[in-house]
Amino acid sequence: MPPMLGLVLAGGQAQRLGGGDKGLLAIGGRPILSRVLDRLAPCAAVILSANGDPARFAAFGLPVVADDVPGFAGPLAGVLAGLDWAAAHRPDLAHVLSAPADCPFLPGDLPGRLHTAAWDAGRPLACAGSGGRRHPVVALWPVALRHDLRRAVADERLHKVGAWMDRHGVALAEWPDAPFDPFLNVNTPEDFSAAERIAAAHPHA
């Protein structure tokens, strides 16, 4: 597996959970963001994509990169910021691995499986899948496509991650969704309760 940049998409606000950053919510006694960073540990470097005051993430000691596309352009703007950061600061890294800050149970083999899926399929991109669904924000992105992504986000105002991926070809790496879905997003109080139950039943997840 070649070295890659880990990118945590931490821009989502926990509006249905009382506000704030979802990644700072604790599941099983640990911030979700800490759990995500554990899974991205194989990456050569890791950065956070987030807007607003970066000081709220100071305890994690990572670069925080804001969107430079005006308006709320969604996760594609965060991915673009990560690709641009890689090109400027780590030109030795040809790929960026993205993951959202609200997924507490990401699989441990995430970086290797995504890279293998893209390589085996001969596709420039790869994303995760489980339970018959794609998870396009859990994905491997080539830095070389950043200019095309900027045109899509800034000029076309494209917001759908999967739609842009499909233009270039995306491989799917699938994981089982039992005994729990490793790509569970904590978006609602019900999701939070479910995640707490999973953490209690699977302390090493």
C-alpha cells in the first residue's frame, strides 16, 4: 500500500444532537474523532477538514483545513481542500483517504482494502460499501483529479459526491454489516444510542 494522506471530514454540525461537532461526542467514553483517527493511523499524515474556529480541535494536534469554495458546498468542498493541501504540503502523497468524523466503528483494514479495490478494478477512485449501500465519503481519492473536482464544485455547483465519482470510475470495497455496520453515522439521538450499545457489546470495535 503506498503512503496516503488521511482526511477527516469534520464539517458536519450535530443539529439533531443539540449542536456542536459530532466528532467530539463521546461513544464508549471516547470522542468519535479519536476512534476515527485510530483507523487512519496507517496514513503517512492526517488532517481535519472543518470550517470555523480551528481551536476547538487543538487537543488533537492536527492541521485544520477550511473550505475555500464560497457557500456551503458540502463534503466535496472538504475533499477538495484535502486534495489541495496534499498537493501543496505533501506532494509525495498521491492519494487521500477520506472518512467522516461521525463514524465511530470504521474497519481497521480501511486504507488497505480501499487501495486494493481501486488497484484491482483499474479505477482511479474507491469507496466503501456495506449492506447494499455505497458510502462515498469513505473513499480513496487521487490528488491528480483535484482540478476537475474544483471545476465541478466551484463552477457546476455539484454537491453529490457519488455523481462526481461516477464520472471517473469508482471501485467498491464492501464490508459486512453484521454484527454491526462499520459505517454507522451518528446523526440522531437514536444513532447515538445504537452506537453506545455497539461500543458496550464490542469494546474493541
